[in-house]
Amino acid sequence: MFSKHLFFFFFLILCCAVHGRFLTTRLLSSDLLSEGLHASPNHSVPLLIEPVTSSSSWVLSAPQEESCEETYGFLPCTTTAIGNLFLIAVYGYLMFLAATYLSAGSELLLEILGPGIVGGLFLPMLGALPDAMLILVSGLSGTKETAQSQVSVGMGLLAGSTVMLLTIIWGSCIIVGRCDLQDSIAIDKQLTKGFSLTGTGVSTDIWTCYAARIMVISVIPFIIVQIPQFLNSTSGRHLSVLIALIISLLMLFSYCLYQVFQPKIQSRRLAYVRHKHVMSGLLKHLRHHALGKLLDDDGEPDRDIIQKLFATIDENQDERLSRTELKAFILGIRFLELDLDKDDAVHKLMQDFDTSNDDHVDIEEFINGIKKWLNEARRTQDGPSAADSETLQFIDDFHQQTRREHHFLGINAQNDEAGQDGVENSKWVSIKAVLFLLVGTVIAAVFADPLVDAVDNFSIATSIPSFFISFIALPLATNSSEAVSAIIFATHKKLRTASLTFSELYGAVTMNNVLCLSVFLALVYARGLIWDFSSEVLVIFIVCILMGVFASYRTTFPLWTCVVAFILYPFSLALVYVLDYYCGWS
């Protein structure tokens, strides 16, 4: 992986800046010399000459042309549009390599160390490192005036990266990850309806909805920094930048803490839903196998019926249910939706029923436990079925609700991954991961500055605002690796992979809104730059709110939703253009 890209490094070293000059051909008189040679009247000698006056007299002169400043004193530079376009492509590719190495190293490190401190704190920051580095150098270059002109490159990258992830990449993942929809749920690895706008789509778990809601919350610093513009005030702009910076850093810290503790939060939620699954399965089994009504006319458990059910479970007829008898009873129930850990299910059942803590369940404990479960199932239901003790419809509703929770939480997929073996040769993998991270960080640090310079020079040469260049071109370099990885992952066409794909997209945008924005605000505040990015902030706000709210309250996305996402990209670019150049926002 390293050797095949060495050509680009040697190429950049060899491509030093070359300055040329135009030659003027003139028929010279015999009294003029060129490098010590007399000219013949019949020959033209090329000389670099310029007129001294309006008369016909000429003198030799050095060329007068605009020069460029070489980054680090040796990297190539140019003042032409084509030359800078070429440099943008080369430096952009190098930033793409940096993002690729950082992504590869992050995945290897995550396999070894797992989630927690590394997965929640370290790796999300590494994913945003190329963007943060470009934003940083855009505001550190040269004088305050130079930084003010180049800082729009950083804002363009920030806005373009956010918009691209939530529009083009989001919509592409819907297309490649779509499956057949049945009862508003995508069926894993099944696609028979082609490109049906409503019959195919993608399903995600509930954790993805939480990630989208966090992304929506992360736009708060953008709102704070825009308050002086809303009030049409200039005196409070510097203070609003400081307040927004503090809020952004606090949100970054909170988000990292959430990422660190999220695995524990998920495991508790999953354990609770597994317990609910045992509850719903047992209640449904008892209902169908009761020799009469499970509840009496008052809605209380029928003691006679419960005793008969208790007797069928009590195999040794000692009027106590042991763990072995309860496990045999659970094994006799077909839990089609989930491959339960039977020992864990027995343990949870004993916790709820064995109030005497003698490791057995007697008839009174059994009746009280069933009553407790029935009341809990009734409380979770809304509508007339919750009060229908005659037909016990609320038990079936509770069972269906639990099945949906299994799907939305991705419990089956979690079980499939739980049995995976550890990483072999972890020492070598660790060294490889560190090398990838180191190389990616070095490349991002070295070539961020020349890339910003190339964008700024291209903007000058073409009179195209640097914001639009960075909005379109730079996200392709810094987010291409992440985008390709997300799209490939979505092709697996499973709820688990789709959930991870969209969660990573929302997480990347959240890091843009807190980490990259923190870097940007720190530059603006430290260097006393002017915050005048109302149209760009509006675009980020609109896209994040629309896509975030849309993804916060649904877990299934039909194919037609990708059309909405794709339309938002040109809409965002056009909105910034109209607001800046027709409404005078900038």
C-alpha cells in the first residue's frame, strides 16, 4: 500500500517551480548585439526587449511577471488556472491517501482494542483529522488579511463535507443497500422489486435514530455564533464566537463521553429487551395452553388455572420450581425471533419470581410473578386492548411490540457478531495500525497547507470564489475514503450493516459540527478574524435539521428518500450563491 504511492512523492519533489519568459523577435540593425554576436540585417535574432520610450529605441530587460510562493520553499507552485487545478488534484489525492491510511489504521485498532476509550474518543477525532488540519492551516497562513481571505476555504470544506455526507453519500447508501420492504421493514439480503420507490428501501436500528438526534443537537454552536447577525449587531460578534467555541468544546467532550459509555448503555438496553422477550413469550405460551381463562372477571390471575400450569412445569411434584425445571420449560417454548441464552433467561426469571431468595419458585411466587408480568404488559399498551382482560389481546400486542424492538435494536445481528474470534497476531496488527495512523497524520499535516494555497491561487486565477471550490472539491479528497467505505458496507444489505453505515455518517457530521467547528472558531477568535458566514451556516443548519429530524423518528427509508437527499446538494450550492451574490449576505 505504501510503495505504489511513492511515485507521487518523487513527482512532487521533481516538480519544482519553473518560471518562463516570452521572447520577442525583431529585425535588428547592425548596431545591436545579442550575447556578443552581431546581427545580420537579413536575420532575426530573438531577444527579450522592452521599449524605453515611445520611440524606436530598445534595450535588453528582465521579464516583469507575477511570481508565486513555493510552499516550504520547494513544493511546486503556479499562477495559472490549469497549473493550480493540477496541483489541487495532486494535493487532493494525497489528502485522500491520508484519509485512507487513517481509516485503515482506525479499523485495525478498533478490532484489537474494541469500543470504549479508543473507539469513542480517539478514533472519531482521527476520522475528522484531515478536515480539521485543512481548516487549521486555512486560518494560520500569513498575515491577518491573508488568513481572512483563505479562511473561506475552511468554511467551504466544513459546509461541503457536511452537505456531501448527508446528501450524495446518504442517498447512494440507500440505493446500494436497498432490500424488499415488507410491513415497512427491509428484509435482509432480499431484493426482488428492483428500483421500486416504495417497495424497496433500507431499515436501521433505534441506535441510528439516536445518532441522528445527536447530530441535530450539534448545530447549536452555529446558532449561537449567528446571534449578532440575527440582531444586526457588530459589537457582540467577537464575544459570540468565544461563547460558541466554549459550547462547541463542551459538546465535543460530552459526545466523546457518550461514545465511550455507549456500549454499556446499549448492552443494558439489549438485556432489558431480551428479558421482555422472555416475558412476552412465556405469557403468550401460558395464554394458549391455559385450560381456561388466565384471568378472572376482575382482571386478576385465576389461581386455579395458574396452579394447573404450575403443576405441568413441576416435573417432580415437589411444589417448587427449580432452575432445571424452569430451563426445561423455556426450552419447550419456540422463540423464533431470537436465539436466546437459556441460562440467562432462567436467571432473569428467577430474579423476578424468587422473592424468598431460596433458589426455588413456589406456587405463591409463581402467581405473583405472573401477575407482575401481566401488569407490565398491560402498562406498555395503549388503547382498548390494554383493558381487554376477556380476550387478553394485550398479550399478543405486547408480543408484537417486543418483536419490533428486537428488529430495531438489531439483537439478532448482535448475537451473530458475538461469536467472532479475536484478532490473530495482534502484535503485528497493532504495529501496522500505528504505522497507518502515523503516515496518514504526517501526510495530512504536510500537504494541508499547499492544498489550501493551491485552492486560493486557483480562485485568484479564475475569479471563482474559493468557498465554492472548497465546497465541491475538498470534501471529495478528505471524505472519499469514508464515503467509499460506507457505500461498500451498505452493499451487504443487512439491518446491522445499514445501521452502522448511517450511524457513521451521522457521527462524521457530528464531529464536523463540534470538532472541526471548534478549530474554526478558535482560529477566528485567536486571530481576530471577521465571522461573516451567514449563508454557509444556514445551509449547514437546513441540511442537518432536515436530514436529522427525518432520520430521528423513523427506522425505514424507502428508495424515494434518496431523491430528496440528492436534490438537497445542488439546492445547498445554489442557496449559498443566491444569498451571497444576489442578497448580499457575505
